[in-house]
Amino acid sequence: MDIFLDPNLWIAFAMLTALEIVLGIDNIIFISILVGRLPPEQRDKARTLGLGFAMVSRLLLLFSLSWVMGLTADLFTVLGNAISGRDLVLLFGGLFLLYKASHEIFVEVEARDEHAPDGASGPAAGARTAMFWGVIGQIAIIDIVFSLDSVITAVGMVSQLGVMVAAVVTSVALMLFAAKPIGDFVDQHPSIKVLALAFLVMVGTALTAEAFDAHVPKGYIYAAMAFSLAVEALNIRSRGKRLAKAQAVAQP
């Protein structure tokens, strides 16, 4: 019981939980955007499964620490750059994220009506089920990429496996609580959705660059996104005021 009275343990738990939440922001955005393509009645289940996969993949990697750290060993060299297993995961994950985010931007900007979520009169149940599991599969793929980076960061911060497991479970529980309001907000504001997709493009670029040892601090990406969101929040507020004023003038 003395271990639970150790303040250093609780400080490490709090710091790691906060870090896991920060590192999970891009995961929540990716899940929210993919889930938005599903019929409304399937979205909550898809969010829960998506974040559940995120937690399971992180826990499995934590319990395979020797294998995970072995991924940092060099496998071969390309143009003078040593490539490890971790680099390959980051490279393919970054390219997948770039492709998916670019495709979603095209759908949102150029073909939104053609790819709108299907309602009750949409495709048959079999097609909706295939779409659902297709989304879950894409979420599972990117979960592995984000989880790998998250686990390696956790190992560098904390040495106790129990603290790492507790931090991962707590962070995913908090993200599950926040995922629905974030997803609803993104769905209600198309401009925010495009910004979120642009954010994922930046993350995909950073992952691809990191595979070739060109480290881009995520703080720069988060700062740029926070500034863009602040500007867009002002635009949303301005549009709301103009709409309210127009409605007031239109009333007799």
C-alpha cells in the first residue's frame, strides 16, 4: 500500500495521463471525421469501438515492451538514412493518413452531397454493415501508428508498467467522454472539419518526415492548429451575429 502513498508515482501518473490525452487529440479527430460518414445510429458504437481499439493496441504494446523497443533497431539503410521497424510503421502510417485526410478534404469540399451519410432510405443493411466495419478497420490501422509513438514516449517518461497501464486506461476513458461532443461540433461546422483535416495532413507529413529522422515537434503543429481554430471561432461568432441581426431585421 505504500506505493500508493508515493507522491512521485502520482505526479508521474498525472503527467503521463495528460501527455497521453494530448497525443490522442489527433486520434480523436481522425475517429470523429470517419465516424461522421456513418449513419447517426452507428456513430456512438463506432466511436466506442475505435477508442477501444486504441486502448487495446496501446496496452498490448505496453505488455510487449521488449518487442516495441526492438523496433528502434536499424534494419537497412536508404540513401544514408538508417531505417528501423518503427520508421516503417511511421512511414506507412503517415502516408495512409495523408491519403485519407486528402480524400476526406476532397469529399468535403468537392463532393459533399455525393458522400453524405445515408439515412433510413440509404443502402441496404449489408452495405451499411460493410461501411461500418470498413471505418472500424481504418481506425484500427491508424490506432497502431498513434499507439506506437505514444507507448515509446511513455516508456521514456515512466519505468513502472502499472503506472503506464493506469495512465493509458484513464486517458482513453477521458477521450471517450470527450469524443462525442467533439465529433458533434466538427459535424455541425464544416469549416472546422476542413481545418481538422488540414491538421491531420500536417500530422501525416510529420509522421512521414520522422520516419526519415526529420523530427517535427508536435508543439509547433498544435500551436498552428490552435491559432487557426481561434481565428475560425471568431468567424463562427461573427457569422452567428450577422445571422441573428438579419433575422431580427426580417421580423415584422
